[in-house]
Amino acid sequence: MNDPDALNVWHEQRLVGTLRRNPIGAIGFRYDADWIAGGFAISLSLPLATVEFAPEASIAHRFFANLLPEGAVRDQIVRDLKLPNTDFDLLRAIGGECAGALSILSVDRAPSRERHYRPLTEADLVKLATRHGQIYTAGPADERPRLSLAGAQNKCPVLARDGHYLLPLGEAPSSHILKFKLADYRHLPAYETFTMQLAGAIGLPVVDITLRAISKIRYAEIGRYDRIIDEQDEVQRLHQEDFCQALGYGHESKYQEHGGPSFAQCYRLVQDASSEPALDAQHLLRWQIFNVLAGNSDGHAKNLSLLYQPDGEIRLAPFYDLVCTRAIARIDEHLAFDVGGERNPSLITRAHWESLARACDVRTRFLLALLEETAARLQDRLALVRESFEAQFGAYPALHRIEQVVNRQIRRMGRQ
């Protein structure tokens, strides 16, 4: 029997626990007894416990609300599916395929063992591109995709097979994400692809990304780091949580200036949670250095995640959503995480980096050496990455803006 105020949380075919909504819409969570006996904590902020994480405490609500889209993307889904604009109703409607390995379903349903997909024709793909990736359309409930990916940009999860895309139905897992240009930011797919390739070229662990086009509209195809292909060529989910979830913050606090975590908090999280803390903590430091030098001012707490490996290890996930935002007009240039109290990348000095080192309890000499090494690698690889990009995807003059940003920041650092 269906309970309109309850939802079940599943990990593949195993019941993890139950969400329950109170009369004012706050969401609580309780682990299932069998899951406690043999499962794992789905978040560092939700340790295994027999007691309920009460709605009034908000911690469970924040974790599950972090799985949902934000802003205009959320508003569009609510309009298309004619839903009440509440976290609980959205989780019930689109929680079947989330980031990570959890599926959220009505209590009268269990995850299907069968996986169903609908092929996307070229005409479908053109429509997706013209709608900037928006796929939530009206129609019979059992034919709607149940895809929930957090963030403020439309992301279309698909299964990529033999050069074709298939749209997951029900709780079927996806393997890739397609990201299309936004109405006012037509270079975004190319900028993200180039910035990600630049990060990979200097040794940062990043997701696989390539630039594609349909009907002369470019889009980015991104491999999901929380999905693996098993020996039967089937997609399997890996659990993950972003840093807002792990630290107990809501999505509205993903930016430090809005009450979110500091970089030092994120650094300590990696030290405490990672199975390879020294390596992952260094990757995180280099990520922040890259953001400053490569002009990515949108590196916030939801753009960092912990990945739960099949062998039980917890690692810092490959980096994603890296874009040189400073090459795009009308986007705030201030950093999501400050460096030693300074958020303006053009004003950051050696003293600010030294202050960040102290906040993270890192040797100053070590952090400054990472800064110098990262700048040298960027200077060495920038032109090569541009040449490789244009050999793959054709000439793209707008990339000159990114090169200007990077070269200017490297020169500034050199003067420091």
C-alpha cells in the first residue's frame, strides 16, 4: 500500500532505509535493520544508527535534497511534470537515477531487475540540443525518465553504446552525461572540454570528456565516474557523495560566501575520509591552485565528491565541472573558496597562499612548491592542449580568451 508521506531508499536490490515527510514538509530518514547489519553509511553525515535522523534535525533532508537539480532547471521540471515544488515530491518523481548508487522510490515499488532504455534518434538529439538538454516532458508516468542530477545546469544522463545514445527509463543506470550550451553561454561545452583537458594535461585526475556536435550545435559528452562497466558489459553504480552532503550542508550553502564550508574544511574532510589521504589531499590542493590560475571561479563544495570504491575504499572523486568562467562575460569572477581570505584571483598574493597553508596545516614551502610546479606545467602545456583540441574538434578562436586568462594569472604569480 502506498504511503504518500514515505519513500524507500534502495541500493540496487537492497533496501537501505525509509524517508518520511512530516506535516510541514521536512524529511527524516531511518536505516533499515537489515541494511545496518550488512551495509555501509551512505554519508559521513548519516552514520549507521538504529534511531531515526529526525526531520527537525534537517541533516537527512539536506543530504537527500542535495541530489536534486537547482534553480531554473528545477523550476522547469516542476512545470513540465506539474509537481508541487517540494524536495519530497521531486525525489518521488525523479529520484530513480541519482548521482551515486541510490534509487528513491515510492514504498509500493521495488527496483526492477530489468533495465529498459529508449533509443535517442538524431531528431531526439537535435531537440535536446535546442532545449539545452531539457528532457522532462509530459507523458505517461511509466514512460518518463526518472533522472535526478544535482546542479543548476541541465544535464541529460544517457547510456552510450556503439556510437549511439539511449535514454534510461525507470531506474536503469546511465553511463554518460550530455551537457549542452546555455542560452546566454554558447561556448560553455567547448570551454568545459578545453579546461578539463588542460587540467588532465597537468596531471589532475579528471573525468573523461569530449566535444561533439549535432546539427552544428556543440555539446559535451562526459563519462560518469560513479558508473563502471562489469564483465557482462553492464553498467553498475558506485556510491558517491558531494562535499556538501558529507559535511552536512544544504545545496544553498555550496559557496563559502553563502555560509558554506571553507577550503580548509574540505581539505580536512579528505584527510579524514580518504583511504589515500596524502595523495588525495595533494590533488585537492592542486585543484584549488588550478582554479586560481586557470580562471575557474565556480569551484564550489558540490563540485567535489567522495567516491566509494567496490573494494570498500573511499577516494576523492575525479574532478568535474571545471570551466574557465573568467573567460565568460557576466559571470562573477570571485572564487567559490577564498585563498587566505581573498576571493579575487587578481589580488591573491604569496601571503594569501601562506595563510591557506596554515589553515590546512600544510608546510608553507610545500604549498608554494605546488603552486610553482602547477604554474610551470600550465605554461608548458597550454599551447599543446590548444593544438590537440583544435586537431580533434576544429578551429575555435574563442579559446584565446582562456589562454589570456591563464597567461595573465601565471605572469601575476611569477611577479609574486
